[in-house]
Amino acid sequence: MSPPYCGRGMDRASYIINNQVNKQLRTRISGANSDLRGSAETEDTMKVDGERKRVAASLEKDIVFGHLKPRERLVEQDLMDRFEARRHIVRAALESLEQKGLVERRANKGAAVRDLSLHEIDELYFMRELLHRAAAEQTPLPLPGDVLAELRQIQAKHDAAIQKNDLTDAFHQNESFHIVLNHACGNSVLEEALNLYNERTNLVRSVAFRSIKSLRRSSDEHYGIIDAGAKADRAAFVDAVVKHILGAKASFLASNAAK
């Protein structure tokens, strides 16, 4: 039987995200009244959420690609002017970025791009290594054919983005690769934790998205993960996953040492 996403014009990563978003939306509107007022309130809520996501996505891109530097202040009025958005939209966007570990907000000081200390990086990567090792050790091998096909398709797009020097698309394809790989572990609680710590280390991982050399190395590591998963070589699979995860930390530390 074909996977349910095949006939919907979407890949596995999009299908997973779509299901999660739909689940959240269903929960959010389940208590809404069926009258006209309730419907209008739901539409307003969805519009506000869409605006929040638009502002947050743009700021996240600026942070990931270094256009906004660590400790750089994020002034609400400036952001309101830039995005033509109301204050509550900007505040909601900053709150979502704070939850991802990209922004920090302090009383009477406002918001700023987060600047991770070496100790914080060590703690975050301790958790990432722990989680990814656990996931790799329990992911069913060999990886199913549809999962392998999806990973290879994403990786082909990742390679094409690198070839075109399209760092933004390479970033998105990398995220899709890890969403699919994380889902393959078969443990929804672990999958959620993996995705959370992926987001919380974007400040560190972002260094790799600014260098074609680093992206090519990451691509090679992705193929190593795919190959080990296809061959059901558990030791090689675990090693490839953990090595790939820790590579971003090494790149970040090397980049900072060179400054």
C-alpha cells in the first residue's frame, strides 16, 4: 500500500509537519462555537498565527544566516515598522523564537539575539548526542524503502542547492532530511525531543549553513547515514549519525576560535 502522503502532492517531511500543524489547529478550534461569531474568531486567530509565523520565520532566517548577530537588540518598534505588524504579533514572534533558543528576553532590556556560552553549547550537545544516539540505536533497520527513497530525494535537492550556492534552500533541505530521519526512529516522544534540540542548536548549526565547504561535508555525512541505514549496519549507522551531529559543534568552535 502506498504511503498516505503520496497522493497528496507532498513529501514525507511535509506530510509529517502538515499532520502536526493540523493536529494543533484541530485542538485549538475544537471548542469554538459553530455560530458566525465563533467562526470569525477562529479566522482571526488563524490570521494572527499566520502573521506571527511570517515574522518569526523571517527573523529566524536572519539569525541563522548571520544577518542578525549574537547580542544584537531586537527593538519591537523597529520590527513593527519592518514587518508592518502590530506589537502583539511581534511579541508573539519573539516569544516563539525564545522557545527555540534563538532569542533571549530580559526584563527592562527587551529582546536580543541569544549568545550561547561554551558551557551552554556543551550542555546542549550533551543532550543532542544522547538523544540521537538513542534514536539511532532503536531505529528499525534496514530503513524502509519509502524512507530511503524520501531521504535520497531530499539529499538530491540538498546537493542541487549547494551546486547553485542557494544556502537558504540547503538549510531547508537539511531540516527536511532530519525531520524524516527523526521520524524513522518510531518513538514519537523521542522524535519530539530530537526536533526540539535541533531547533535549540540552530545558533550553533547555522555556521555550517554559511559555508559551501561545510555543506558539502554535511552532504557526505548524510549519504553515510543513508548507506548504513540501507545496509542495516547498526554500528555504522549509529556512528554516522553521532559523528554528523557533533560535526556542527566542531565547526562552530573552530569558527569562533578563528575570530
